[in-house]
Amino acid sequence: MTEDMEKSLLWTIDVTEIQQLLNKYIYQLTTMDFANVYEECFAKNRDDVSIQASDSGVYRGGEHIDELFFGKFMSFIKEVPGAFTMHLAGNPVIEISEDRQFAKSVALSPGCATDPQTREALWIWGAFMDDYVREDGQWKILHHAFVPMFRTPYEKGWVKQAVGTQLSKVSGKMADGPSEYWNPYDPEKKGDELFATLPKLADLKIFNEL
């Protein structure tokens, strides 16, 4: 096997494993398997592991992700009859570092939900942004963010009302800081302003900050 063939094979394996990891995370999110998602999907050996969704705020550290984000904040959904959230991940762009120890991805995500705060139907469309690290030979999520374009009531649409209820009302003071990518749709914005918090393709190839 030539060196180029070996690199192509390893790249294919890495991309497949990363896609499977993201798919696993989304499936556990949809089925509300909040007790196991941190253990299955997230890095354990880094203090800076983090997660944020919409305007929930950012949660840093394994304990906060497991016990606060999933254990308290997200588990609120399970307490409300009929409430759920469902996301898809499409058109993923994945970049892997030369040493195969780090990776980044962005994937577009159409989704829907029954809002646990109002029990209204929502469209939730946006993007997943993820950094990955290899731990003990396996890819794990290091930083995860869901960046919504809109969280709009089903019957109104994003132009009339881009944001229904806000997750920060449930998250409260549990988060370690404000969300870093909260930039909901505004019909007055144009061009780059609409996607100002999403990475450029070149950004996905920069790994020195990981």
C-alpha cells in the first residue's frame, strides 16, 4: 500500500467514525437518553470540554455537562407531556489534523420540537459546530455547539417570529457563561450578518487552539 493510499484509508476511517459519533449524539438527544450521552460521546481527559445550545449558555467541564446540562437542564423536557426535540445533521464538512489527534466539523441541522415551556410546535433550524479529540484511540466531542438560525413557532415562521421561547429562561444561572454563538435570524440582517457566528471553511483547518 502506498503512502497516499494509506492516508486516504485513514481519512475515510476517521470521517466515518466522526460522523457516527455525531449521529450517536443526535440520536441520544432525540430519544432523551440524557443519563448516558456524556459518557458515550464526550471527552473525559480535558477540563475545557464544553457544550452550548441556542441561548442556553455554555457549560464547561465534564461534571457540569453531565450533571447540569443533561442531568437538569435538558432533562426538563422529559417532565413535560408531549415535549421533545429532534434534530438532523446534514451536509457535514469535516477536517482532520495532520497528526489525526483533532478534528472539526460543521453540519446543517433542520429540526422540530414541542416546546416544553409552551407546548407549542417549533421549527428549529441551524447548525452543529463541533471540535473533536482522540482519546484512547477513539474520537470524542471536545466542544459542541448548536447554533440556531431560528426557533420559530410552527404557525408563524421565522420572518414573523424568529425566536419563540428562549432556553436561557430554563437554563437560568446553571450555565458557566453566556452562549458564544447566539445570533438568531433577523429579516433586517443581510449577507454575512445572517451567519456571522458560523465558521468559514478555512477556520475548520486551524487546530492550534485545540
